[in-house]
Amino acid sequence: MAKRVSPSVVAISVQARQGSSSGSGVVIDDKHVVTNHHVIASASQGGGQVLVTLHDERVFATRLVGSDAASDLAVLEVVDPPKDLTAIEVGSSDELVVGAPVMAVGNPLGLAGTVTTGIVSALNRPVTAGDASQGSGEPVVTNAIQTSAAVNPGNSGGALVNADGKLVGINSSIATLGQGSGNIGISFAITQRQMQSVVDQILTSGTAQHPWLGVQVQDAIVEVDGSRRWAAGLGAVGADTPAQKAGLKDGDGITAIDGEAVDSALSLIAQVRERRVGSTAKLTVVRDGKQQELEVSLAARPS
């Protein structure tokens, strides 16, 4: 599997005014590479050069097609790409289950072509990464795949693949015990579902739109059928927003979206951001102690 996947993962070197940095990227077709926004942000904001190094040590210049700070994803185009540039085979993150084996491939600490293995530790894990937004004005919130595969600085933007060697996520962040603690066995990846949505938009228009509900949310406890549970509590439902049009009201509690559990405000935000603009979602809503299902059409968030 490692032999098959490694040609589709590149090492990324960034030379910018603020200094140099490195990361990883994944070849998705005959000339494009997907990586994390925070890997190339310094070059995209202040001018600079982004180089990709293939598994056989060949080096190529790139140009930025588009970068999206809100999802922490970016797409690069390889300048004069070689004919043998190998695109990774894309799988489905929706088919992952907890306990499934996964492999991370990337460029941790500048050590290109590094392969580590682990399992899926959790799914639908809401993760916020404040430093990855790189000046976007808000933290990145991801409905992440949590794994035990060892991921370290430099792995960002690299491939997370399943047992068949198919791409199921983009490695993006880790949990730490403090600055400089390194990997402690908890790593996070952006799902293939969200990556595909953002990349398709960037390749089409150079930018990406994001869905929203148009409502303030906070952690809440709701009671239904005699039991209490955590939920995303709604407040200040905006006029003429997807939330209002779906029939949501101030004080409602959301406990699931499309059957996937929601137990906090962050969980709801991460679930909504993972979906495509224009898609519909079924919300499980608790109101006055009673549970009901409401369908919402996710419009594009105003800029």
C-alpha cells in the first residue's frame, strides 16, 4: 500500500518573506495538488514561491489556484507537470468506521516520504484550530477524522488513506499537551467529503462558498422522553435565513443532523461546514420537551 500511495504524496517547500516552511500535499489529477491553507499561507499573502518535491526527488514550481482559510484547504497547480505525475485514488470518508486501519503519508519534520499507521479513533470529531485561519478572522472548525497514526509538523496537507490505499482525508492538525509537545497519539484529518467539496469549487471558480444556518448557537442541555442530553442550543434566529425558513426557533435544541449526533455548538458548526452549499439536511430538533424532524436547505454564507 505504501509503495502504491507514496508517488501521489509530495513534499512542499515554501519560500516567503517571512521565512521558509514545509508541509505535504496530495496529487489529485494530472497537474493539481491539494494541501492545507496554513501550509502555503505565508507565500500566498506576502509573495513567495511554493515548490513540490516528488517521491523520486524531482522538484517542480507551482502556482496557487485558490486557497480557503475557512476550511484550511488550498489547491496548487504544478508548472509544466511531468507526464507520469500520479494522482491518488480517492475513497469515501463516509464509509469509515471507528477501529478501521488507516495510513498517514507525508513530510513530517522535513522527512519526506514518511509513512505511519494507526486506526480511526473517532469520527465526526469537532476540532477548532485557531492558528490555521492565518488572518481569516475566525478559527477553522472541522468535522474531523480522529486517528492514532503518528502525525507531526510537516504532515499537514498529506494523505490519510484507508486499507485499500484510497484517500479518505487530509491530515491537518494534532492534539498536544502544550507548545512543542509533539504527537501524543491523537491526530485529525479533514474528511474526503469536505475536501472534495472545497476543491471542486476552487478548481471551478478559484474560491469556495460555505453553508450556514443563520443562527447563534451555544452548548445546551435538553430534555426529551424523560432524559436529559447535551445539544446545540439555538438563539437569535436571523430573519430570512435558512434556519428561519426551516422553521427553527429561538430556544430549540438540535441533537442530530442527518442522523449524526450533535452534542454541542461546535459539533453543529462542524457538521454544517462539512456540507455543500445548496444541499439539504435533516435536523433532529427538541422543542418544549418534544422531538421533531425539520429539513433545512443550506444556503451560502454571506461574505
